[in-house]
Amino acid sequence: MRHLALFCQFTILIWGTESALLRPFAESSSGNSPQASAGLFHRQYKLGESMKYHMKGKNEAWEYEIDGSGVVAKDDSGLWVERIGWSNLKSNGQTLPLPTESANFRQELSLDPNYMMKLPDFGRVTPMLVGPMADFMTFYTDLWLATKNGTFSKPGDHLYIKMGGANSWADGTRVILGQDSIDFDLTVQEVNENEKTVKLLVRHVPPAQPNVNLPAEWMKAKVADTPNNWVEVEKNGDGYIAEVGKETFDVTLTVDLRDGKLLRATLDNPVTAIRRVCKEAALTQCSEATPRHILRQVEVQLQP
């Protein structure tokens, strides 16, 4: 379940407080207010509009496919939302019927710049839905950042958003320590006037000084070409499995220029790390380090 937390925890950091939401824009390279006028990315919603997405994902040994069907509505405060229902789940090639409560559950997302994204109640759905729902929220959160900023107007436009704080997915029982730290690096890659599309690359990158807890001295040595920004310690019987290294996300979003609708998205999430098996919580009596290379890939496509 590690990566189910990995790809939604950065969202928690953004939406934790209003100050956390506004601070990245104040520190960004653009110097513009988050209330700036809309540029290339602006979602034009229509009440009752429907859309259907097909998603494919690969997370180490697990591969899945699933459909997400959304309907545009307004929430109680009058803001635009998309209510997404999930169906047609396939896990490693096998069709899995969803429990009734999971099939009836609606995930709420939005590209309205005034909307405050909320994590869904994962406790109400089957664990098999947590990954796809969190992945889809990742895509919407990244696109929301571009929509909220409102300054992108041409290919090459770039924005660096400093976050840098530690994001945790530790549960205190099995996962004793689980943290990463990222910044956001957004670049407009392409504007296709013929197809009326714009392509945005959102790189989730290690900060210059990641704010993660590295309890053992051996964890502080660089595993890759940047300071380590990812760490996890799991209970393993009477001992512990400790891992540390570099994590990045590369998200590519293709968006309709006419109404701002998400047309296609891909995600590549590599982790380059080392692993040690340790005898005690201080993580000083450990085995030799073994390399760990993890790659999670997801793609989503709007259906006709």
C-alpha cells in the first residue's frame, strides 16, 4: 500500500491550510498573484456536462484498468465540481466487480480556481479503488495549479513552485516512518492551434534541501544525483526494513484549449533507493545496502 499514499500525500500539503495554498505562488518564479486572469488553462464548465475517462496503471507487479465517469454540478457553495463514479475495474487482466458502496461512491474534483480540493473518504471504498482515485486526483491537482496561476500564455512558459515540506504516509504501526518532499516545476510544452490543445509538463522534483526525517547517518548520503527526498521504515517482525533515496513524478497533461477539459494525462513515478534490513529502531545494526528501483506509470484518456 506504500504508493497509494505516495501519490496523494503531496496534495495534503497543498490543501492543509490557506497559507500553505497561497505561499507557493508568492515564492514562484512568475511573481504573479494566484488570482491572475486566466491564460491557456481555464475550465469552462457546463451544468450537467458528462465525460468518461479510461485509466491504465502499472505499479510494480500490479496492473489495472478502470473507467471514471463524471458529471458537472455545483456544490453547496456554488462552485463547479465534477462528481466521478468508478466502474469496469480490471486487476492484472481479471474483471473485479465493485462492492455496491464503492460503485455508488462519487469522488469530487474540480478545476474551478476557487475550489479547495478535498481528499475523498477512502474508508468508504474498496482498497482497489484507492490507487486510481488518488492518481486521478494527482492529475487534477497539477492542472488546477496551472489554472489557478493563470499566467501561462505560450510554449516555454515556466513556473517553479517551492513546497519543500515533509509529507507523511506513516500509519504508526506497519509504516513507522514514511516521508517525501517535493517542489513543482511546470512548463508549457506545446500549443497546437490546429487540434486546439495545449500540453503541460508538471515535474515533481526534489527540493534543494528536502525536509525529510533521516534518522540514521547512512541515510544522509546521496543515493542518486540529488539530496534524498524519500524515506520509508517498515516494521518487519522483530526488525525493520529501511529505505531511502530519490523520488520524482513527471506528469504530462493534454488539455482542450476551448474549454480547459483534460483530454489525456500520463504519469511516470520512479524511485531510486537503497534498502537495508535492520535489527533495531535506531537503524544502526543493518545489512548491506541493496538497490531499489521502482517505476509506477499511469495514463488516462478521455473517451469519445
